[in-house]
Amino acid sequence: MHVVLRNPRRELDLAGPMSVAKLLGRLELNRESVLVIRGDTLVPGDAVLADEDEVEIRPVISGGLA
Amino acid sequence: MKCTVCRGPAVIDLRRHNANFCPEHFLRFCRDQVVRAIDDHGMMAPGQRVLVAVSGGKDSLALWDLLVELGYDAEGMVIGLGIGDYSDASTAAAVAFAEQRGLRLHRIDLRGEYGYDIPTASAVTRRVPCSSCGMSKRHLIDKAALDGGYDVVATGHNLDDEAAVLLGNVLHWQTEYLGRQEPVLAERPGFPRKVKPLVRLAERETAAYCVLRGIDYMVEECPMAAGNRHLRYKAALDEIEAASPGTKHAFYFEFLARAADRFRPEAAAAQEGLTPCTSCGAPTTGEVCAFCRLVERVGGREPVPVELVRPGRRRGKARKAGAAT
């Protein structure tokens, strides 16, 4: 699968199938801090990502104080 | 994973609620949480004019969308902060959102109207960028709300924001700030009523709301905020939340229920003795308010490029930590 991470932007290719939870664990990412988007759809922690999937891992933490 | 409500395919799991949702029921969940926040805290009533403080990020656009969905008469206001490409893209996201929905968006540009931008203000004052940024935004949104006759200002502070600010205020025992860390700040002379309808939603939830609603928000983080203390508090709370879902909610809402009123006298005392700024009329503890002093000091200066300002670092004279928002 092709994985795009944001802030900062990085891209990597990983072999599937792999669950979302396992992917986040492998990347040492806190699931409370990100959304996982396959194509243009959100996927939950137990979703299985296939070899050919395009996946975005989008951080959700913003740091400005209004 | 199945939706807790309809048993259809879920797209998001919310461990703090021990629930999973399909798109339809997640969007309903978000609306319900906002309605509950508005009702529980008496934030505003149908028919009132609402000014939404819009940045172009997920929280403010989700908030504006939710308020319009709920039938509120909500207009937006965005401030061009002059933080390079980041500000341009953020404003563009807000403008596109408003245009697509036929909503009214008021725009102010710091450089165009006041002769400065946030990187320049940070460089000249030798203060962390978030300091002049937050102060400028608060001043200008207050002024716009009062001048425009709005009943209430709505800001996109979410549960993570409030829990992180609370953590900072507790760690440094900023008792004055603890006394006014409320979902509603009442209208006072010179200050509009301010409300935070997203306090029951985590920022993962507001981001998911935007994705599912097709809201094209500014995903990139502010380059001036990188590494700031607020982000460190959020990261720490996320670690705890991952091990113990629901902790952030309990931390903030139990504070409101069991401790906030103990600090209100200090917050009230700090508000006494405010007098109108001799320059703009805004309430201030001195002769001239902080915003007018900033404009006087940095207005008209040559722009300092974003790249030359170190983000998130304290420089120069120390200031009080963890200001409530």
C-alpha cells in the first residue's frame, strides 16, 4: 500500500494486507491523534488495508490558541 | 466494525464513547453533542446573530457548518495573519467554504489594515508568535462583534483545546485563568458574549466531521505554532487518553462541575478596574490597550519572513503561562 503522512509530508510503501491498528502501531502513531483515510473514506481501527490501497494518515492536532 | 446505532459498516470508532459509527450516525452524533453543549451551558438561542471566528482549519469550519445546519444565523470572520503561504491557504479555505454555501464571511487583513503581520510582531517584540497572534485575534473579533451588533461570538475550541489549556493552567496554578475557563464567557462592557459549542467534541471528531461532510479545510499546521507548549500538553493528554479513554472528557467536565467556581472570584477580581483604552476604547488595565500598543510598536515595519522567526519558542521577557482562551 502507498501511505502518505502529513505534517510533515512523507510517503512510504508497505506490504498489505494489514489492519489500520497494526499500521499505526508499526508507525508508532497514537490513534487518538490521527485519522486514517483510504481513498476518500475514513476507515476504523479494524479495517484491513490491501496491498493496492492508497492511504492517508492525517494528524488532527492543531496547536494555535485563539 | 459495525455502527453502534444501525449495525451498518462503521467508519470511525470512538473509544471514549465505546461506540462506532457509520457516516450518517457519526454526523448525527456530532450535531447532538453540539446541541447538548449549547443547551447545557445556555450558549445561545435560535434567532440570535452569531459571529463565528473562522481560521480555515477543521474546528472553525466544522463549527460554522454545524451552526448553519442547526439553523443559526451565523456569519464568519477570518483574519489574514500574514504567516506566509499558511495564512494565504487558510484564508482561501475559509473563503471557498463560505462561497460554496452562500455564507457571509467578513475579512480583515492585519498587514493591510494595521500595518503588521504575526511574524514581524514576533520578531520585533521578541515574544512567542502565538502571543501577538492570540491577542490580535481576540481584540479584532471582539471589536467586530460589538461594532456589528452580533449577539454572540462562537469559537472553535474543542475538548482537546480546553483540556490542554486546563492542564497548563493547573500545572502552573494560573488561578485567574482557571476562574474563566468556561464554555461561555458572559457579555461585559467592552466584551461580547463568547461561546465554545465544540467543547464536547474531540479534535479527532471535528476532523472526521469535516472529512465526512466534504469540508476542504487547512490540514497543515501553523508553522509558528510548531513545538509550542500547547501542543506538548495535547500530546501528553493523548498518551493518557490512549491508555484510558474518556480521561480528557472527565478532566475538563469534572473541573467545570466540581472546581471551576472556586476560582471565579479571582477571575472576577482581575476584571475590576478596567478602563477604556484612550486610543480605541477597548477595556484595558492601563491607559492604552495591548493591541494598540502592539500596532504602535510594530505597525509599518518591514515584513519579517516567516522563515526567520523561530516558532514555538519563548524569547525575551517571560510571560504568564497558559493563558485561557
